[in-house]
Amino acid sequence: MKLSKIKEWADKNLQGDRVIWAVVFALSLISILVVYSSIGTLAYKRTASTESYLLKHTFMVFLGLGAMWVAHKIDYRYYSKISRLALWVSVPLLIYTFTNGTTINEAARWITLPIINTSFQPSDFASLALIINLASMLSKKQQNIDDVKEALIPMLIWCGVICGLIALTNLSTAMLLFATCMLVMFIGRVPVKYLAMLVLVGLLAGAVALKFGTRGATALSRITAFVNGTELPFQAKHGRIAVATGGVFGKGPGNSDQRNILPHPYSDFVYAIVIEEYGMIGGVIVLVLYLVLLHRGMKAAYNSERAFGGLLSAGLSFDLVCQAMVNMGVVVGLGPITGQPLPLISMGGTAMVFTGLSVGIILSVSRGEQEENWGHTEVSEEVMKENKDLEAKAA
């Protein structure tokens, strides 16, 4: 009886792709366990209890899940209407971050919100707004996608402006967002010759960011150190030690050694703690969960009967999972240090909310298509019933 009530509640409140819901719940549980294990040194430095940080992180996890639930209840077509306004709002926010941003972990990427005293990263907001607006513009211009002036130029301008402003303070996020824009435009049937124009815009924006941005020198030094391979940075060295000592089954929950040495074991290098404590098995499970999330998001895009829904789901899925792949790649030594957190797992503030919104919108797309298919099924059944009644009367 209880199981039937739980199923009834889930059918009513957790709509859309059930696999995505399961993946997010699994990653959220992993997040709480691993972050709790890795915040001991942070709590000691700030003379606070680990439980207080655990409660704060758990609250943010549930806040992200709440944002996801709210977003998945809203018709995804509504986001198209507010995306342009969100883009216009994000421009002054990004400029303010560059000129007066709050510095956290040696990077000025945040704005401190007054009264609630919480850090807010405008690049998260701007990335979400750009992906939604790009999907909206592409879906509306499908009939005249070759029109450079009407269709292509506005997309290029917005991609260049937003990615360029983000790159001034956060080069890796700008590069990931730019790659997502390329994918969305490719799926949206933009000719390859015009994608080359987008690459040119990206190169120009990147050059300006390297020249005038706050992180250009740091990014170049990290890339140079990775390519030359002369000496591993401190974080990378101890991240690889965590991976190497984790073995197949790991040291067990709470038994990590590198959590007390790594600078940010609860955010940038949380995947190293996952492998050290849960072994290669735990690392592979987390990797598979992200790949499943990408597959289901792309499946929702494939099944969508509307161009906007398909492009939106594909763009958000790719952006989210690509960020996760970059984070995990850095930990295992496949790329230079970027400072990218692991979505849905790393300890964070408003980033949890924006990640939840992204997944919620993907769920809204899958939910909308399911309801439409259900509606078509009901109509088909009604038509069949009417046909049978007519045949019976005729007989």
C-alpha cells in the first residue's frame, strides 16, 4: 500500500524522464557524502564545525533540487520569452564582476549579494540565458537559416559578447560555453561556413580576454606547464596521488589523506576524493552517471517535436556534462588546471541553483514531449472508438 502511494506521489510530482531524476538523486547523495568527508580542513581553518558546513551544503543541495522541481513544472516554451531579458541583465552583471568582483580562491568571479551575504557567480546566469536564447533564435529562424543579416549576425553578436565578458574573469567557463554554442548551432542546421565565422568571433573575444582579462596570465602559465610537463602544479600532483592511492575499491568513506593537503578538495578536486575513498569503481560510477545524464538529455532532444525543445535540451545537457568531463579530466591528468567545479557534486552556493534550473529545464522538455505523446494516444483511441461505433451502426 505504501509503495503504491509513493508511486502515485512520484507520478504526480516527479514528471519527465525518470532516469534523469534517478541520476540527479544519486549524484546529490554522493555530493553530501564526499563533501562531508573533505571539509574538515576548511572547518578547522575557519574555526567552525564540519557539521555546520555539512548542513549548509545539504541545504544548498536541496535548494538546487527545489529549483529543478520548480523549473520542470514550467512549460519549457516559457523560457524562450524571458531569455532575451536575461541576456540584457547579464551584460551589466558581467561587467560589474570584472570591475568590482569579489575575489574567492584567487579569482574575482563573484558578486556578493547584500543582506543575505551570499556569493553569486554571474557567469552561471549568463551561460544559462545564452543557451536558452540561442536555442530560441535558431528555432525561429529555421526557415531562413542562411540569411546572414537576419539570422546569423544576432547569434554571433550575442555569443561573442557573452563569451567575451565571461572570459575576462573565467576563461575556462567561456571556452566551454563557446563549445556549447558551436554544438547548438551545428544541430540547428547552421552551415559549416558560418560556423567558421563563429570560430573567428570566438578567437577575437579570446584575444581581448587574454589581453585585458584578469586570468589571462594564469591560464597561459597553466597551459604552458601542462604542455611542457616540466613540473606538476601542487594541486595536480596531490590530485594524482589521491587517484593512484585509491586503488580499485578505495580507502573507504572518510579515510582520504589528500583531503587535508589539496587546496580545494570539496570543489575543484572533489573527484580526486571520490576516487581515493571509493576507488576506481566509485570513479567509474560517477563517470557513467554523467554519461547517462548526457544520453537522456540528448534522447529528450531527439524525441522533441519542436526545434526549440530539442536544441534547448541538447545544449544544456552538453554544457553540464562537458563541464563535468573537464573537471574529471583535470583530476586524472588529461588537461591543465581550470578551476571548474564538478556539477551536482562540488560544494557550491548559487551554482547548485543554476545547475538545478538547467536539469529542470531538460526535464521540462522531456515532460512536455511525454504529455504531447500521451495526448496523441488519447486522441487516437477516441478516433478508433468513434470509427468502431460508426461501423456498428452501419452493420
